[in-house]
Amino acid sequence: MPSGSAEGRANEDRAAEVGPVDAGAVRLPRGARVPGWRRLPRWVRRVLAVLVVFLVAVTIASFSYNLATDGTPPRPAGLRFVKAGGFDTRYLAWGTTGPPIVLIPGAFETADTFGALGPVLAAEHHRVYAIDLTGTGYSAPSPPFSAEHLAGQVVAFLRAEHLTGPNAAILVGHSAGAADVGIAAVRAPDAVRGVIFLDGDATPLGGPAFLGSLVINPFRTTLVRLALSSGSLIRAVYNSQCGPDCPRLTDRGVNTWRWPLEQPGFGAEMAYVLSHGITSMTSAEFRALKAARVPKLVVAGASDPEMSHSDADATARRIGAPSPVYVPGRHLTMIASPRQLAAVIGTFASAP
């Protein structure tokens, strides 16, 4: 077509706009260029380019790792569940007679955390239950994972097991589980005969809220799977929280901690914790619990790095409990000293 035609002149104009093709680089059309890119110093552009390449490479590696490690997570045989209040709750039970006691785990713990304490309490003539809170363990995931929502699960379990009225239970909430039992006691006084805060003060312990926006998938899934794949890391955390008097964590014991965190829903709970912190009570809920007529007690490990003696004293005053009781151990007192802890719980449960 002659270059003097209208279409030819249009093609020439477009070519002039795009510019000549360099053998070393292809220039983008003017409308697609990054604003101010050419005005940046060359070293800044190089650093940014390296960061982009690194982010792309890490994202691809993360997706690839997640795909390679996908599969049905392992689950123990013989799990027991109760459906109530919109929750499908996995639980353990020990004993068939005596006053009921319900054990509520803390963050990243399950009913199995009470595997040493439950049988001792049952031997002292108590009916003992322990549950998996939704989001951690084998209970079906049910967001959100707030303290109010988890307290609702506790109350639903109590009613499903007919633990109300004369058959009301003592609730023992470990660590972050203290908030859940505290709220449950206020919400369902007919189902709660007493409340024990075990190694927990139910106050906020949150990190920067922006972590929930930064640690996103696929990276969150990759980080969780890498951490759980390390038996050495699981043992190190267990030893630091439990102390030298605790039983050594066998390979089977490692799986007891690992498998619940590989179940569906844990990633969503992790995202919630990163954004909101672990479960806690509000000032109004603390006031309501203090005013409630239900007996309360604070129990802590004598060497707990997570809960100092001054913190335990303040917690007792905050909820209207007598002076705290201390048992040997660090943060996992139900593993470190189950017999001493059972004696404290039994004395509390038998009080008029």
C-alpha cells in the first residue's frame, strides 16, 4: 500500500509512538509504561527488578511445595464426636460417675493435651471430658474463631451432654482457653458450677494486626507445613513449654501434636490469630464474670514463663477469685504435674 495513504500514515504514527526496537530491550507503548520508572536511579530499578524476580520465584516455589504436599491429613482411629449448636465437636471422656469436669484446651492444643490429667481425675471419682475447639484439632472447622464463638461451642457441648442444673460442670480452661470458659460461665450459669483459669489470664496477647495481611496464602500454608514437618521443632517447643520434668516426646507424641494442626481449618484459624491475636475477654466480660456467683480459681505453673506470679495475682483479683494456687511445672502443668493438678481441681470441685 502506498505510504502516502491514510492507513500508511497511521501505521507510521503508531511506529513512531512505539519507538524503534532495540536488540537488547523491547520498549512498552507509552500508555503501558510505569509512571516515573525512567526517573528512578538505575540502582533502584535494579533492586526493584531483583525483588520482583525473587517474589515470583518464591511464589512459584510455594505453590509447587503446597501442591507436592497436598493430601488427606492423617487422623487417629476411633474419634468420637457430638453434634450440637451448629458444631461437630470431637471429645475424649474418662470415668462414668462423680461430678463432671470439662477440660478446654488453649491455642494450638487439643483434647489430647489432657491425656495425662483426665485418667487421674477419673480415678478420683469424676466424670471428665476434654474437647477440641473448632479450628484446631479434629472438630469440624467453624469460623469465626473468636472467644465468643468458641464459648458458644463449649456451651453447646455442655447442653448436648446434659451437663446442666444439678449436673452442671466445672470448667477448666487452659491458657487461651481461659477466655472461652470465662465467657461460657457468664453466658450459661445453669451449666457451669465453677471456673478454673489454668495457666491463662484471658487478656489479649496479639501481635501487629498487619501480620494477617502479610502472611497470606500460599505462603502461610507453606510456612505451617514446613514447621510441622520438623519433629525437632515440635520437640523444642514442647520442651520449652513443659519443662525438664515432663515425659520425653516420642515419635508418636510428636504426631499427637502434629496431626491436629494438619487438619482442614487450621490455616483459617492461623489467619484469625495473626490478625486478632489469641482469644481473650473484654473488660465488660471480666466485670460480668467477677459479678457472677459461680466459684472461680486461678491455677498456674510455679515456673510458668507465660504467666508470672504477679500476673496470676492480678488475674485472681480481676475475676473475683481467691489467691492463686501453684503447681510444679511451666506452661503445660497438666502434663508436668497431673497428680498435683488433679488434687487442686478435686478440692475445688468438692467444695460446698
